[in-house]
Amino acid sequence: MIALRRMAWVELKLFLREPLTVVFALVLPLIILVVMSGVFGNTPDPEFYRGYGPVDFYTPAYVGLVLAAIGVVSIPAHLAGNRERGVLRRFRASSVPLGVVVGAEALVSLVIALVSGVVLGVCAILAYGVGAPASPLLLVAAFLLSALMFAALGVMLGSLIPTARAAQAAGMMLWFLMLMVGGPGPPPETLTGVLGVLSHAAPLTYASRLLQEAWLKGGWSWADTGIVAAIALGASLVTARFFRWE
């Protein structure tokens, strides 16, 4: 536990030095919130957004977008960069367990996501009149489960992609794709054909639905919970099998 805390503290300081973390985890979601609020307003539409106002509907999905940014952009680039610089090799030479390395990445991503998510939610509530979460406890549970899934995906990508530049490029492509089809983009009911298939394949889709269900209705989707948990488990198994120290 002491080793995990020390590793997490070091990783947190390194994470915060990377501009990508700040841009994708905080700045871009806030910009998207401002732009979407200006374009669509927050008047409820019975035909779209499940009858909620657009900003009410999208705010939980934007929180999911923060988690996705840290998971598929920041963690893979950071982990691959550590491998390139020989940091991971030194960890292994010092007998640092894989669980400590992975646990530190997950803990740091959770802290950054929590801060960014709270800032985003408070801005939406205060600036645009978004309703407070219907069930804060369920929202926290949905947030933690989604954060775990994206942390697992991020570590998996960082394990498989050899260089920081390649991880950064792949992560940004995945993030923008999920932005369009995973909940924060067009209303899900408008996505058909290939876009509908991509939407069902995007992990952010299920995280967004969990967060929206808890925030808007105070409810819980066990189907989405199962999918999110399965993705997290699958990514963890891949990491355990294929993680490369150098």
C-alpha cells in the first residue's frame, strides 16, 4: 500500500506536466459544453434527448467524455512514454509489481477525472441551469465504474502500443470517434447504419448511459453495468497477458 501511494504521487506529478491531460480532460469538455449550450440551449424537446433539455441530457455524457479522455489519451501516451524512456524497465529491475504500476495509473486517473468531472458539473449547474443529480450516490457509483473501465482500457492500450507518439495518435482518434458516436454527439436515436454499429461498439456509450440514468432519473441500468464491467475485465486480462516492460 505504501509503494502504491508513493508511485501514485510520482505519477500524478508527471501526469500534470503533460499538456494533453489538461487539454483533453478539462479544457475540451468545457469548450464543448459552452458551444453546445449556445447552439441548442436547454429547452426540453419531447422528440429528442428523452424529453430533457439538451444541456441536461449531455452534461452526464460530457463527464463520461472526461473519463474517456484520461483513459484513451492520457494513460496510453504516459505509459508508452515511460516505456520508451526506460522508466518501466527500471521499475521491473527494482522489483516493482505490475499491480502497483497499474494501480498507480488507475488511482491517478481517478483523481484527475474526479476533479475535472466536478468542475464540469458545477459549471453546467451554475452557468446553464442544469438540474442537480437525481441520485448523487448512484452517480458516484456510475462514475467509479466508468472510471475503472477507462483506466483498464488506457493501461491496455499503453501495454500494446510501442511508442508515446503512436499511443497519442491512436488515443486522439478513439476519443474523437467516441465524441461523435458515444453519447456526447448526435442523439443516439439519430445514429443509424454504420454510425449505429459504431455507437454500440463504443465503450463511452455505456458509460454515458450509466451516468445519464443516475443523474437524470436516479436510476440504474444493470445491462450497461454488465457491459462496462465486462470491458474492464477484458482489458485487464489483456494487460496481464501482454504487458511489456520494455
